[in-house]
Amino acid sequence: MPAYNVLMMGASYGSLLAIKLLFGGHKVTLVCLPHEVEAFNHDGAHVRMPIRGRKDPVDLDSRKLPGKLTAAGPADVNPADYDLVVLAMQEPQYRSPGVRELLDACAKAKVPCMSIMNFPPLPYLKRIKGLDTDPLRSCFTDATVWDNFEPGLVTLCSPDPQAIRPPGEKVNFLLVTLPTNFKSARFESDAATQILRNLEKDVEAARYDPGDGAIELPVKLKVHDSIFVPLAKWAMLLTGNYRCVGKDAAIDIKEAVHADLAASRSVYNWVVDVCTRLGANPADLVPFEKYAAAANGLVRPSSAARALFNGAPNIERTDRLVQLLGAQFGMRNPIVDQTVATVDARLALNRSKAAA
């Protein structure tokens, strides 16, 4: 199979998928901040992940894998040199100086782009037949950054694996806390989709020897024909991640889900109903019981909640997006409405403090 040249916009969460692609001999360029560029180019990427049935996790070092990892600033890469672009930054970052121009260059170069954001790019939403996307533009920090993309060249990959940069660790270190799979929808074209399918095979075939024999690693890339499969994350986000945002403090995902399981189930099932109204097959989605069981191990507040209580003036607004999508079908949920209002209030407070 061919070795691909992959541009990864975002080095934190992006380094997880990047290190899996290196097993297939592919080249990955991480676009990141100057101090991150220096760290990755000097010392590689380091990812620690748990392995079922093993007492100790494995530590992966990008420098010891078949592919090649490099890092660069947004002004130092040309999207036309790449076979695939992976969008691994959070949605508000795409309007940042330098990043905005690189994103637009990706659109104009017509390179296939796969997002591993929680928040779906606007061109991807345009692939859903019959959906009026104009009212959804208000959910984006700056919707205009997506205007030059062809929808068929943008796809979404559900970022189900959970990973963090632990406090005090180096910027090129990532700790995997939930080693589940990336689930990508296909592109409209067969040729672009074949890139994903070839990467899927390489990740599936990867084996690693931690010193006592070759083992299979978790965190696979799964490619699906349905464009609705990645939307399975929405119910999880609205049931857990955004409900970590309290009036005065953040709580962990486990508490957000399990403090009132009946309320959580009602939110989860409501979001599933919104997705099926959009066209999803219920089989594409994840049952509540499976998510609730996984949430038992999520004992930190979500990244959205942490960002809000660290003063962020903008975050990804999947909560508001799904609320507006439901409204297009005349659907409302009082808990979702309250969650959106709580996030709105915290953002308004953060913005007023920033402006003071």
C-alpha cells in the first residue's frame, strides 16, 4: 500500500492518531505552536496507552516507528504537498491568525480533510440531505473560515478515544485514558475514501513489541459508509461533557452522568432521536447503557468544562448545535435547554472579564 503524506493540524490530541499512522510507514506533519514544534522535532511524540490484559501501559515513541513525524508552524507548510489533512484543533482555534490562512489554503488546494474535532465542520453538515445549515452558522466561533470548502471533500471522524496532557508533563507527551476507536465517515469520492480505507488497514495490522513479544494495540481507525456514524458522539457530549459545567464549578463526567441516571438517559435518548430525524440508523449509534458504563471511568471534568472555568471566551458549542438541530424538527429538551443556558452564562462572564 502507498505511504501517504498527512498534515495534522493540532498536535495535542492529533498526536494520538499520528502515532498510529506511523506504524504504516506514513509521513505526518504536526502543525502546532513554536514551543511544541521544537519539542516534537527534538524529542518526537510520546503516547502512553493502557492495554487490556496487561498490568502496565505501553509507551510509544514516534522516533522508533517506521513512519516519520515532523512538526511545523502554520506558515511553513503547503497543503498541496499532502494527500490528507486531519483537523485536530478545537473549532475556535481555526480563526486564529496563521491557522485561518492555512485552513483556507487547504480548502483551495482541494485536499481531502478529515476532522477529529468533537464539533463537526460546517461543510460536513452540508452533506446531510435536507438540512438547513444557515441557522447553524451562529454556533461557530467564525463560520466564514469554512466557506471555501467543498462539502464532499470534508468528512468527520468521531474522536471517541479519550486522552490528556497530564499537568506537569512535557508538551509532546499524551496519556490515553480511554482507548476506544476513531470512527470516520467516508468522503463522497471513492478515491479519497480509499486513502482512509488504506490507513484503516495499516492501523489494524500494526503490532508493537514492548519487550516480551509483539502485541496488538487498541485505538483503531474504522471507516463507515454512513455519514451519521460519527454523530454518535453527540449524545455522549450532551449527556456528560457539557453537563460537567455547573453554575460555579466543574464536575467530572462520571458525576454528571451518574448523579441522576434517569435525567442522563432522557438527554441521551433525545439526542439519539435528533440524529435519527436527521437520517441516522439507530444501529449507527451507541446504546445509553454502553456509554453509561464507560462514563464510570471518566473521573475528570470534560475539556470544555475545564476551559470554561479557566476563563476561555470561546469553546466548541455542540450543545447549542444539537439544540438548534432539534428545534428544526420542533423538538426540545428542558435539560438540554438548561445546559445551553448555563454554558452561555459562563461564556458571557468570561468575555466580560476579558474585556474589563
